Amino acid sequence: MCTRYVLLRQHYLDILARLGIAAPPEFESRYNIAPNTTIPVIRRTPQSAANETALLRWGLVPSWAKTADGPPLVNARADTVATKPSFRDALRTRRCVIPASGFYEWETIGRAKKPWLFRLGADYPFGFAGLWDTWHAPDGTTRESCAFITGEPNDLMRPIHNRMPVILTAATFEAWLDPALSEPAQLAPLLGIPPADTVTKFAVSTYVSNVRHEGPACLAPASADQDAADSGPQLSLGI
């Protein structure tokens, strides 16, 4: 499951540069990105062989949906994405990389929810494996939207949650965007979960739990009464 994440400006620019996108749109760091908001993605459209950036709504509406008012499809499961009607065509032809610096997950401890920030080791930027689609409204307007793909948790995530997002790195960005790869069997190797020793977790303040909160304060360490002693080594947060 992934329902909140972080994207720092420099990480975004680094990913765009690696993918050959020379003139990125203006973007400021965002520290508490939630579903139903507009997020930056990288994709290739059928009309262009080049990578491009786009701003899509997080919460996929399939092109065949009669209305866009239903519950948003925030996540797609890696084990069923190739067969679910909402995602199977997008997997073949409408994949995207969703740039990220880290993502949050909440651990349930009694009645409390303890937020953790997950990052790649050495503070590397990465991308979520995403899918996108275009929905045409009866009035002629369109909505472009996207979803994250999630898979089984690795050993670091398993005590906290039973799902985690599929993470792409610089080594797999181009393959995920390659239109020549369209068969589920070709794409399956890209949907693995990173080994636990390549990911780090860091206990952060419950400030981030309020979806209306933004800014660097979302990355503040957990206080002593939030059991921060169990959080492990602190990370370079790139602020």
C-alpha cells in the first residue's frame, strides 16, 4: 500500500536529467503527497517516442468507466495487474515512472498509528512503477490519472504493513517505459520488491499523519514518546 509520499525538487531534476528530459516544468519540493492530488509522472505516449513529463491525478479512472465519481483506484496489485480490467490494458501500453524521494507507512500499535519514512539507501531518488489512463467525460473534457503498483512486502516492511510499492531505479526506468515491452511475462521481472538491505526506514513525527500538513516538518524525527528509539539510524533527508 502507498498512500503518501515525498518528492524533493533536486531528486526530481536528477531523474528527469537521467531520462533525457532537458526542460522540466517548475516544481517545488512536496513532503506529504496524497491521493486525489495532481502529481508529476514520466511517460511515453503513443504519439511520441521520447520521454515526457505530465501532471496526472493520483487515482486512476479507467477509460471505459461511465463516471469519474467512484472510489479512486490508488493502487494496483502486482499479482493481478495483468488480468484486472481496470489495469490490464494500461500495463501493456500506458506505463509511467512516478518520481519519489521516499514514502510513508503507518504501523498500528494498539490504537495508535506510528508513521515511518522509507527511503532507498544512501538517499537515492527512485520511481514508483505506475500506470495511467485517460477518461473522456460526456461534456468532452478529459481526465488523465494514474495508479501505483504494489507488491508483497520485503522483510523491512513486513512487520509494519502487508503491501509495499514496486520501486524502480535508474537501472529499470527505461525498461518500464519501453513500448517494445508489452507482454506481462516481459514486465514481471520489473515488478519485484527491493531487498530489505537496500531500503531504510526512519520514524517520523505524527505531524505527517494530517494530510493537510506540508513542508519539511513532515520529515521531523519522532519524539521520544513516539518510541523513536526503535527507528534505527537516521537518514540524510536532503532538505
